[in-house]
Amino acid sequence: MEPYSGPIEEINDVKLLYSEAALLKVRLTTAKQLRYINDNRRYPEPVNISFFGLTGEEVTTIRSDSGRYDKAKDIYVVMGHVVVINKQKQEKLLTPELTWNPVTKKVYTDKQVTILSQLTGEKLYGLGLDANQDFTKYAIRKVTGVFNVQTGI
């Protein structure tokens, strides 16, 4: 007989909160969480993540079709039509997969990325991205696109 490898726990209407010094930093919500014997978790329904600034304002949101948590690596991965909205910079990022490391507070991907600026109309495309967790700073690894350049600098 093969050992059971399915989920050992199923939770509906999940809301995970991460705080530092009694300040809310990250909120993850999803309709379902499946937990496995190795403490890995899978989120088969859409996942919504909000990152908060120093004064408690919502700075960035992420929406994806699904996600997972890898206990051994202590990382969260969201997948499928990932949309990141940076409210302060009025930018939207689109990618098929994004990884968040809560220890380093970094977000990254090796996949295709598109960044759309609502302020300038710029469209940046690239392969791979590294960012801080609230997306106020990011670097695209292999960048292409249409963007504005100021003359006289």
C-alpha cells in the first residue's frame, strides 16, 4: 500500500497576517489552503496579497490564480496571471509567476514581465525581475520596451 501524499488539512476563507513591531506589513487572503505532512501549503484558488507601508497604508497589491508555500525554502510562489499594482507609483506588473521571500523581504521571478506606467504611459518588458517586497524599488534583468528619456542630462 502506498502512503497517503494528499493534504492533511484543508482550510477555507484564509487570511494570513504578517507584522513587524506590531505594524501590519503583509496580508494574504484566499478561499482555500491545503496543508501537507511536510508543512508545505497550496492555495488552489485565487490569492490576494497586500503589502503595507510604514504608516499602515496599502502600498502594493498582488493577485494571482493560485499559489503555494514551500516550508523548506520558506518562500511563497504565486502563479497564473499574476498582477501587481503599485498604488504609489501607479504601475502595474504582469507576469506568470512571482516568488516572495518573507525573510529577505525580496520578490523575484525568472519569467517574462511587463510593467505598465499609468503616469507616463511607459511599457517595459523583460525577462526576470528583482524587487523589494512592496515594489517601490525593482530591477528588470533583461529589459526591452518603450520608455521616455529626458534630453539634456
